[in-house]
Amino acid sequence: MTQKNDPQSNPPNDEANDIPLEREGDTLLPTSRRSFLQSAGLGSAALGLSAAAFGKEDPKTIQGFDEVETNPNSSKVWEPVSDRKVRVGIVGYGVCRFGAAFSFQDHPNVEIVAVSDLFPDRCAELAKVCRCEKTYPSLEELVKDDSIEAVFVATDAPSHARHCMEVMNHGKHVATAVPAVYGSLEDADKLLETVKRTGMKYMMFETSSYRADCYAMRQIYQAGGFGRLVYSEGEYYHYLDRQIGSYKNWRVGCVPLWYPTHSTAYYVGVTDKPFVSVSCTGSNAGFPVYQPGANQYGNQFTDQIALFETAEGGASRMLMCKGTHSKGGETGRVFGEKGWMEGTTYHGSMENLPNISRPPLPPKVEGGGHGGSHGQLMNEFVLAIMEDRKPVVDVIAALNMTVCGIIANESALKDGERLKVPQYTL
């Protein structure tokens, strides 16, 4: 059994908008937008639709969004590096409302030029939240606007790579929600080629990279406080006994480690090094949508645990679990020859630690969800453009965090056979 993602199955402009789901027995099936609108008068109970199916679910009820911080460094003085404004376009305002969740609209060095979403009502709401008057009906139209120099792609995961390439091919920098690619090694190669050819800046907004613990681990590792990492762990728990509505139901039955970056950041995001091989096992918590024939991926795994060999010759255990009752969150640990770390407490031989606190944010920018990482990611992207430098989670880090999960899934389908993992470099 092999799961494949066919990029051609998506139309050119499929932004991250949730499509209503209706229940047939224990299986959630897609309902066309037209038939949904025609039937709306029957009410949600008559249709058997969840709140998420209508796109009315509060993002704060989705695991990860509940971990909201105000500016975690509000006592520190933020100093601008420039008085210029980066002219940004934002695309996508689906069930997670990511388009406005990273506070681009609150950064003093950002001007929101235009926004887009396929659904007119959501496009209008995104424009209102971002305090922007110009809207476009699709990403493909927005990227033609010559006044825009950078775009945040908050669309559906299967379209991230294609949309990012479209943006860069129009001479614009791009930031994207995770993951970088969705089940496609071919897309990974094309994305890297596009970054190299265009010279545009690319950043993936991997939240774990700017969680307080992972960020601190990175600072200490770069300063030599761990030495070689002999072992590391990354864990992403997202209990899904129900399904979150999504564009073309891409979330329904999705393969766990096609969405691995919240875990894999606890090695790749700490060291800037890749994995080189993997053995993975998968399991099923018994949810109906993960039974044979119940989802578009042919996927039967609710949970996957991968044991990676790292570029340093160490071992790394990375997991994505949807079946652990009510549990959510992202966390990790690193163990090196000179020290180890869990949370933000370092245990090791280094006496003079580097500054492990995250950078100060502008006064009106909140840390936001996923442990206060949202504002940090956005600020890093803006600074990378203004300072003309590589962002922390660039295309290499993004691919090394993402593609390893695709290979891990293939290993799970082969009863844990150890497989080589592609390694990406510029």
C-alpha cells in the first residue's frame, strides 16, 4: 500500500478553505459548496455537519492555538533595523485563519498591500482583520501585483510547494505555513530548484523552531554547549477523534509523518543538520476514517514513530500521534556529549551560556499561538528581507524537516525497513 499525492488533482488556486463534511455512518464525506449552500436552510443538525465543517470553529479550540502568549519579551526594548516597510500580500483564511494569525498587520515594518482567498466572504474578513482594502480572488492574481514584494502563503498543505513556486517565479519572497511539500519528493526538488534559480528568500513558518525550548536548544548547540548530539527526540501530539474541515478534505485521514516538522525541528532546527536514514513503524487508534478505503490517501496510520540516523552519527526519535486521547502539543529533548536539555533548563559542562531568550518583538506584535512562536516567525521573515540574509528556517531546513517524514512513511509501509533519507543543501 502506497499513499501518493497528485498535485494535478488540485485546481490552480485552491487556497486553505475548509469544505463542509457530511457524515455517512462513521465516515466523513465531502459536500460540494453548491449543495451545501442549497441545503444550509436545513440546519447543521439535519445535515450532520460539525462546527469545523462550517468553518466556524474557533482556532483557539484547535490544539496549538490554545498556547497563546503576549509579547514574551515586552520588557525588552525593540529597536528597528530600518524605517522601510516590506510590502506584503497574504493568501488564505481557512479554518485555522492563519492568514492573520502571525501579526504581519501589526509589524511597523510591514505594509499589507493585498489579501486573497477563494471564498469572497473570507477574503473580505481577512482584508478587514489585516486592515487592507485591496483584495484578489486567487493567489494567481495576487502575485501579478508588482507593488507586492513578499507573500505569506497560508493555503492548504497539498498546495504549499506549488503556490510558493508561483510566488517566487513572479519575483517575490515567500513565507509559507508548514509543511514545505506534501508527500512529494518531486515537489521538493522543484521547490529547491526554484529558490536557487530565482534567488528569492523562502521561509517555512515552523512553530517549534521558535518555541522557547527549541530556540534555546539551538542557541546553546550553536555555541558548543552540547557538542555532538548523540540522541534527540521530537514529539507532536494532535488528538483527532474528529476531523477538522479543510479544503478538499486534505486533513481527513492524512498521513501523520507527511506533517512532521513540529517534531523534526527538535533536531534539524537545533543543529541545521539533516537525517540520513530512517526506520519507522505505524499504528492505528481505531478511528473510522483510518480504515481501508475511508480516506483519499489509502492511509491506515493514526500514529507513526520514526527512528532516524542523524548526520552526526547519532539517533533521533520523532513521532506524530493523533490517537493519544485528548493529548496535544509539541515538545522535544536533546542529549549531547557535553550536555542535555529538556524544556529551557540546560544540564551540562558549559558555564557561560549564550543568550537563550527569543528576540524582542515590536510593541504591537504578540507572540501568538503555538507557544508564542507566531510573532517570532513573522518578525524573522521580515528581518531576513530587510537585512538581506538567510532566514532561520530557509528552504534547506524546511526540506530537511519535511522530506524525512515522507521517507519514514514509506518505511512504515515496508514494515520498518531502514531507508535512506535525501539530504538537501544549497
